[in-house]
Amino acid sequence: MLLKADTSTCIHGALLIGSLPTDVALSAYLKGKEKLQIFWLACFPVGRFNTRYCEIHFNATMAHSLVYPADIIPVSRNEVKEAAESVKVTSVAHGQDTSTATNGSFKVAVGMECGIQNLYQKEDSRGRTTWSHKYPEDLEEAAENETTACYAILVRSKKSFDSRKKLEIDSITTTLQRLVFQAPFHPFVHRWAQLTKAIDEQDDQETKNHLLLLHKTLEAELKDVIAARADYIANNVITFEHVWTIFQPGCTIYTLEWDRECAAKFVSGSYFDHPKYGAVYGVNSQKIDWNGENFGLRNVQHLVLSFAGTMIISSLDAFPLEFHPGRKEITSRLLKRGKLFEYYHGYHYKAYHSYAIGKNMCGHDIKVTVDTRVIIDTFAYGKFNPNSIPHLYPLKLKSTVDVTPSATDDEDDDGDIYIDEDVTYKFEESYTEPFYGSIEPSHLNGKLVKRAALTDNQLIICSPLLKGYALKPKRWLEFFVDEIKEIEWNNHAFSNLVLPADQKELILAFAESQVKYKDTFDDVISGKGKGIIMLLSGGPGTGKTLTAESVAENMKVPLYMMSAGDLGIKSSDVESSLTTILEMVAKWNAVLLLDECDVFLEARSAHDLERNKIVSIFLRTLEYYEGILFLTTNRVKNIDPAFQSRIHISMEYSDLDVDARGQVWRNFLDRGVKHDISYGEIQILREVEVNGRQIKNVLKTAQLLACHKGVPLRYEHLTTVLNVEKRRVQIG
């Protein structure tokens, strides 16, 4: 074999560069005083090395026999070894692969043979596979060839285990674009009537012939299923085996969730074994939900459990809405609720008197009774519970000047958002109602957008739940949109607050201005000192807590009452909880009330390090609070002096005087209490030295006494309670 190399290339063809073998004595030669670049060859059985300078002949039996021209001078063995090592280094430096592979009687570099080597799979009796060079002998000719390509449709049939037929169709292929329809041909079953209609309306005869051929082929395979489906629907029943036949893609399905009527758009279905329920049919569908920023489609799954025999379709856990006997009434109710869902997306401060959906310690959904005011705010829910917001598939986007959905739009449209750089959009009336909440206009890629109204078909499949926060239980929950009510505001709360007029005006002015103009003033450090903190001190029952409550009521904003239970007792828990609460309250522009604040703000000492940590946390955190904070205490002297510089207004509430007590008595009696108490009797009652809270308790106790006797509240009922209370105090 002839192998070639020259002085400019380190590796050519079958040359192998490596360490010089010690058992073979090879020599290199010089001609014209120039050394060769290649000094070593692999030891083949027979080899021939030809260069421009010399010829070397060797074989396995005469490794040391050399034949060369007489004018060539041999080189010492050490020089050969050194030169071989230098060639190895040179080849690596040039990035050449020194690995080899055997090809016939010589070796070549890996991947350098320009050709294809076929390997064939071979399977043994145990089903194990390996690969071989040997071509399989038991192969048949390919079923699809030029002959089969002439036909419009290829039908693949397989052995049937149905006692009514020998063969059943596995798949159908149209050869033009090689479109494959796989058994059991669900789309054709669902759209059989449409296929038949399309054939009848086809004008092109050749196309019609092909469609008739497809129709004839499928009819022979599907006639039993199609006939069974028609019979089931006619009798409004279904079997578990054929339950898939009533779920057409895109249909609206009806279910009950938390005893509420719900609808969703059917996507797909399949049979599978459920780990808890056994054989089931999974109904995969989508409904419209809100993630705090956009409307989108959320995947949901309902299960139809296995049953024997036939079952009425409308008694299934999930079934197409068209089979419900009260379809029109249900559609009307779902449409009405969908409009509420669309209206309440975003931020809303409302009342709620029903059960909501929450999470237990294991993360499972549970019912929670709620009878309080709530904040509907999915964006905040996702911010503070990021793992509880489901993924939504986006709705389509369009760019147009017209922000009103066209009457010709497809009624199955997925709710578009219209964007245009040259148009200034105005928000709907529901967005521009006066409020102190923090809802902001929607933006998309930095552009102001207005969301087009959802279509009727989309409103029907809207979720029945919106996420938010319940103020009294202080829990993040999901609320049913049809149970959200308007708040019945107490418009007389602030006017009934018994305080000097100038003091009341000052408090209200500070609170309202803080909400409207909180961004007009900033500290040297951005974001610091934007809030306002009011300290209300005085004895019990003087109206400190009522001041914060009436201010929030007058401004129609949420009131968050923070207590020691919300924050914990460890410094680490306090810091985390306090930061979260302050961020929530500032976002909602709510009024924050920390009642009996001396529990947390008591002066630091050298012996209680844990309390010192809590105080320092409050000192640092309150500086960055951007909302309204009322602090109340009846032990103002115990508060740490460092808080004095952080308090904007400090007001002291003195004990109620005679006139103030008379006003409190009248305020309570005028709040719908049926009584026979005269003005003169109130003048006598105001002389009794009691605070506002005691007056409320006396009236409540006397009212119970009057109800027991079945008469209106009278002066003697009040005196009876006061005398009992006086004797109790004397005993104490």
C-alpha cells in the first residue's frame, strides 16, 4: 500500500502520529540536509512509505531491513524519537484529531472516510434488540409505492376483536398532502352532519367524488357509533363507553362548582384510570379568568366517573349545556354573572355576606364564612401569594383605532385588546368613579390600552370567583362575584364623633390631603417620609379608636386594624408581618390603626433585647410608610422618645365633660333605638361620670332589659343598670 506525506502537513490519509514504538527500529533520512516532518509509521503487515526524499520498505518479518538509495544518509535513533515527539506536539497544536479507526487493512482518522455505513436492527427471541451489519432477510417490499400513490385514499386495516367484523380501520391517509386520520375518528363522528352537508354543497365534481369516497369509507367503519350517538341523543341518555360522542370540540359544558352553576369551553377529552376514582373520562376545558393584569383562558378539568348501563345526560358531573332542560335560563344567569365578573376585575372595596373559598393548612380548598367588608384585588393577591395565581393563556391582540367591537366580529372571538399609538383612550365609567383606591390604568408594552368588552360567549364561561382580602378575618380568599354587595356607609359617623370642631376638621383635612397629595412631598432620600402618623392619647372611652374608624368611613376607604396577633412576638416575625401589612395598606390607600400601640412602642431598656429589636424595627419601618397611620394609647409616657420625631400630629383626648357626655347619650339614642326618654332625663343622665364606652354598654344592657319586658326603653331601665353598675364598682 502506498502512503504519502510531505513536509508541510503533519497528518495525511492513513498516517498515525503517536509515540515511537520501542520494538521497531525505524530510521529517518536526510536529503539536501532537510529533515523529514514524518518520522513514524504504524507497523502494518506490509507497508510502503513514499516521499520526495526517500523510500522505506518494511514488513513483519524484516522490520530492520531497509532499502534506500546510496546517497541518503541515515539519522540516529535518538533524533528519530525526538523528531517524532515534535510531530505529535505539532499535530495537537494545529487542532488535528490523533484518534484513528481501522478501515480494511489500514487505519484512518475518525470521521474522515467519505461514505455511509448502514446498520440494521436485529431482535432476539426475548425481544432484546441490537444492531448488525447484516442486511435482514425477512423483509417484504414496502406497502406504499408508486402504485399506491395513484389512489386518493389509503386505508390501513387491522384485525378486529369485535365479534361483528373481521377487520377494523386503523387509519386513513390522503396521499396528496399525506394527511393522516387516526382511529377512532372522533372528529368525523362529531362533524358527520357537516361532512354530509359539505358533500351536498360541493360543485366541483372531482372534489365531490373524492369526498364521497372518504364518506363511504368512513361510513362503513363509523355507522354503528354514529347510529348509537343519534339514538342516545334522541333519548337524552348516554353510556360511559360512548360519553365522548356528546362532547364536541368548542361546545360549552355545564358543571357545578361549590354548588354554583359554571360553564367552560370544551377542548378535549380522554379516558384514563384515576388513582382515586378508577376509570374516568377527563373533560379538559377552559374558562376565562383574571390574573390582576389581563383576562385569559385557564385550563380546568372535570371528571365523568365510570357508570354501568345508561345515564341521563343532564345527570352527569359535566355535560354540554345544550342538553340541559333549562338552557335558556341558565345562559341568562351565567351571562349576568359574567358581566359582574368583568365589572369587578381590578380594585373594589365592597361588602360580602356569604361563604368564600380559602386554603387549609394542607393547601386544599375549603369554605370560609365571611360577613365583613372585603377588598377585591387580584393583583395584590398575586403579589402576596405568587404561587396561587394560575397560568392564563393570553387572548388575541389587535391594533386598531376603533375601540368598539364590531357587530360583524366572530362571536367566538377571545376578547381583544385594541392598541393604537395615535389615539388617547378614555376609561369606562366603572374605571373613573371617584374613590381613594389604587387602581391604575392598564398598560401593555408601555402603551395605555382599553380592554374591549368581552363577548357574550366569553362572559358565559367567566370564572365565578375573584380574589381579594377579607378585612375582619384578615385572610386572602376567593369571593363569588354574585355575592359581592355595595357597602352601606355610615354618613353620620364622623359628625357623631364628640370632639372639638377645629380638632375634627384638622384630622379629616390631614387624612384626605395625604391620600390625594402624598407624592407632592418627598424626603432627601426618595420614598422616605411620605406617610402621615397621628398619635391619639387619652383615657379609655374618649373616642380615640372611633376617630380612626369615622375618618375611614367618611373617606370611604378600608380600615385595617393591626393588632399584636397580626405581628407576632418574635422580632423576625414582627418585621416580616409589619412590612407586608404596611405595603398592602399603602397600596389600597387604607387607614391603618394600631390600637394600644404602647405594646410595641414602649421605651427601650438595657435588659430586654427582644423588645428593643421590635422597637427598632418599628422605628425604621414606619419611616418608609406612605399611608395614614393612627396610633392610640392611654399610656403615652411609656412610648419610646425616638417615636416623637416620627409622629406628625399628637392629640390628647381629655375625659368627657358634661356637655360631651350629653351629646354621646343623644347620639346613641338617636340611632334607631325605640325609647321613651325625654330631654330632661338625658340632662340628668349626663351628670353621671362615665366615659363613651360605658355609656354604650349601659344602653345595650338597658335595651336588653326593656326587650325582656316587651316595652320601649325607659329612664328607669337606665337607672336600674347604672345602680347595679355603681354597686358593682363599690364592691370592687
